Amino acid sequence: MVRLVYRCLGVDIFFCYRRGGRIRRLRIGGRIRFGDNRVQDFRFVTREANERIVAAQERASVAEQRAAEANLELAKIKAPRILTPAAQQHVSEQMRAFAGTPFTMGVFNDPEPIDLMNQIDNALVAAGWQETEWKSGGDIVIGRSPRPNFGYTLVIGLYVQADNKHASDFGPIVQALAAILTAEGVPAKPEVGRMAPETNNDAIKILVGKKPL
């Protein structure tokens, strides 16, 4: 709608429009003066006003889209990593080919990583893997009967590890487990290298760290 505000020698033109549930008022530059060209002047100003309104609406639309994208990314950051029951079953089916594989688990001391550790643990036990106690020098070890003890770790992210001496037998399993976890929406990094002494290096280590930002 158009609102005209009269003054002594002419009129100032204001275009009113709705955005975000509120009425906005847009003042058109210049003044229309009475005379032979008033109709042409009004048409010119009207066209200019429409162009400015369209440009303002486009900018508002872009801003709203960017805000929605930012909110979506924030929600992804805040959302916990979860291995759903269906995903756990799929992991179990894929890892059953390696039944009997020994593994041990370390976790960051926070509810989200602990929940994820238990989900991975359940999937591997269901696949016939053999869980062993955490052994890592002076690290804190937590009991959880009837399951073997697990340890605390300060890493960020999720790692599937094996010692160099088991590169030939554990290496392909480490790669397979990391790949299936990543495919199920829980990114995991495979690592084969020299582990510290006095640790359980005869088992695959699964470190469930804090969720990366």
C-alpha cells in the first residue's frame, strides 16, 4: 500500500510493506511537485520504489537463508553421535566375519562419548568379538561388571587402533571397522602404529573421545 504525506509545495511518498510480521515504511527520495509532469514523475518514483522494495526483499531472503543454514550447522554440532539399534545391527553383521577378534575400549569421561562407547561395545560383542580389559600404564581404569574394565582417554574424535606387530592380522580389521562406523554416521579414523609399552597391544583399541566441534 502507498501512504502520501502532504507538505506545502508537494508530497513526500512513503511505501509501506510487510516483512517479518511487521509493517515497514520506505521513504522514496525526492519530492513530487504539482505540475504538468506530475503523473510521469509519480510513475518514475513508483517504479524506483518497487525496485528498492524487491532488492530489500531479496536481501532479507538471503539473510534468512544464511541464518537457517547457520542454525542447521549449530544443531549438527550439538547433536550427539549415536549408533542406532539398526546401525548397531548392521555393524554386527559386517563385523561377524572377524568373530573372535580381541578388543579393548577407552573413553573420554563425558556422557556423550560413554553412551557411544556402550553402543559400539554392544555391536561388537553381538558380532562375536572378545572384549578384554584396558591396560595402558598409569591410566585410570573403570570397572563395569560383568563387562571387562575400560579406560579413560583424553583424545578428541573416534579412533580404531592396532599395534605394528599386528599390522598384518589386525590392520584390515581396523580399516573395516572404521569404515563401517563412518558409513553409519559416526566418523572413525583407523590407525596402525607403535603403541606404548605396558598396554594391551594384543587387542584392537577403540578410543571414543570427545566429539569434535
